[in-house]
Amino acid sequence: MAHYQAKDGSFGFDFAGTYTKVVPHALLEYSFGDRSATVEFLAEAEGVKVRVSFDAETQHSIEQQQQGWQAILNNFAKHVHAQSA
């Protein structure tokens, strides 16, 4: 289980899931509650594109959910760039 929290501490949530399929350097599939997500790692000329597909939930709008997932990917990209520098 992981705990995610805003930097200012204004909100946070616990997240737990189960990997259902792992293809090294290519694909992660996992379930969390009654939902699932897929993370694809796609080789491109300028690097690797990471694409996340997920079952939407009903509490937040699709736009909010997309923004949340994009924020996670942006933080992942910062981490990867820092590690390769």
C-alpha cells in the first residue's frame, strides 16, 4: 500500500493494488478495488512514451482524473531525468 499526499498536506489518500500482468520494459497491468489500469512503455526515437489507460471512477470528473494521472506521470518524468543526469 502507498500513501499519496499533496505537498501542502491539504489532502491525501491510500492506494493499494495488485499487479495482474508484468512484461519487463513493455507493460504493467494492475487492479485496484473493482478498477484496473494499464501502463505501456512505448519505444520512440526520442525516448520512451509512457501511456496510462484506466477505468474511470464516478466521484471525480474525467478531466480531474486525467489531470491527476498526468501529474503522476510528470513527477515520474522528473525523477527519471534526475536519475539520468
